[in-house]
Amino acid sequence: MEIGAREAALGNHTRAVAMVRELQARNPANVELQVAVGLALASRADAYAAFARRSSTGAARARDLEAAERDYAESVEIFTRLQQAGSIQGTDLEILDNNRKALERVRAER
């Protein structure tokens, strides 16, 4: 995978996280926006994890796994808080479960 593609992909994910964070900051009680932040973080974490698994160098792989862990952990935190408040159900709970598993995998790879 080319470095340019990596940087462009991560840049797009970072912009998405920033946009939904900004919207959520304007309306902090909006559950859908909180879910959107959690989803954007998990999506960026997925990208970091994928790049880490394709990386041939130890330092780059370690940085990407660290970033993936950070984003998965925050996503899990958001979804867990919403679950505890009784604000999510159904597929959102499946997303929480999947993100917990992804976080465990990334931590095991570090």
C-alpha cells in the first residue's frame, strides 16, 4: 500500500472524527451524535489497525496499533456510557461488542 493512500485515508477519517465531534459539542445531549462520534472513532481505529497489519516496520506498526487502541478505547467508552444510560439498543449494542473485541485484538497485537 502506498504511503499517499495511507495518509489520504487517515486524513479522511480524522476529518470525519473532527466534524462529528464539532457537531456533538454543539448538542452534547444528542445521542445520535454521540453514536456518530463512536462510529467515526471506530472507523478510524479500523483503518489504523489495517495499516498496522500491513506495515513492514516495527516502529510504524507500533504507532498504528497505539492509535487504533486509543480510538477503539474511546469508542468503547462512549458506547458503554450510552448503554449504561439505557440510550442505545440493538445494532448499537452489537457495535459496542464488536469494538470491545477489536480493542482486545489490538491490545494482544501490541
